[in-house]
Amino acid sequence: MPTLDRFTAAALLVVLAAACADSRTTPSSPLSAVTHTAPPTPTASPQPTPALPQAADGSRLASCKDADCEVEVRVGDRLRINERFGVQRLTISALQPDEVTIALLGFTGGMQVEGTNVSITDSCVNGRCRDEGKLSLTPGRPARINNMRLEVPFLSGDHAILRLSPR
């Protein structure tokens, strides 16, 4: 039987040699081609945008009539104030990255203003007199108009939060 084993081994070698020769001369089928692809790279999940602080009175500017409010303001917003504070109206005239500029309209001689970049002028037309001016506010630096305190607790981009409180 040992000869049979040698014979079987020799036959197997011939078959294997023929198979190897065939695979070198004939192109492999696309199905037998092995392709390696890199695993997908993990993408950073988008970080949630931090929520902006909310003003206690939202954007309801009318809540400032009594000089006790916290509202979100944008350029052009007008806040009407009770005349007992000596101010008729505050208008948000500019928002810069670190400063809110407010235009003031009040009664002549009725506005005493403390703050940054303050300018006040008195004007009279046809016997009607009034004070006009401007005031800049920055976060962390409150201002005062007569008996009213003004603060900017938040400022970003195109909106800010303005807080008024009677003193």
C-alpha cells in the first residue's frame, strides 16, 4: 500500500500544479477579488449650541413702562418709560460686540445720566423743550438715568438683554 500512497500523493501534486498554472494564466473573476476598505472614520458629533439666556420678560418691551423689566432687545427697539422717571423713550441705536448704545429722549432738565459715553443736549422748538442724548452700556457696568438703573447682563451678536430697575 505504500506505493498507492505515493501514487496518490503524486497525482495530487499534478492536480495542484495544474490548478496553480491555470490561476496564473486566467484572470480572476471580480467576485473572487478581495478588496480592503478602511473602516469609516468616526466623525465628531456636532456639539449642541448652548442655549442663549432668556430674558424674564421675553421681548415684551411694554413691560418696561414702569422701569422694572428684563427684556431682549435688538437695534431699533423702543422702550416707552413712565414720565415719572424723567424719560419718555429709550431706543436701542446700536449693538456692538461689547457695547449697547441707547438713544435717550426725555423732558428738559429732567435727565441726570451716569454711565459710559454719555451725551445730553437740551433743545426747544416752538416752546416745547426736551432732552436728547445717548448712553453706552457694557456687560458688568450698570448706568443710571434719574432714578432708573440700566444693566446689560447678556450681549451677543444682534441681540442683548436689557434690565431696568427703579432705584
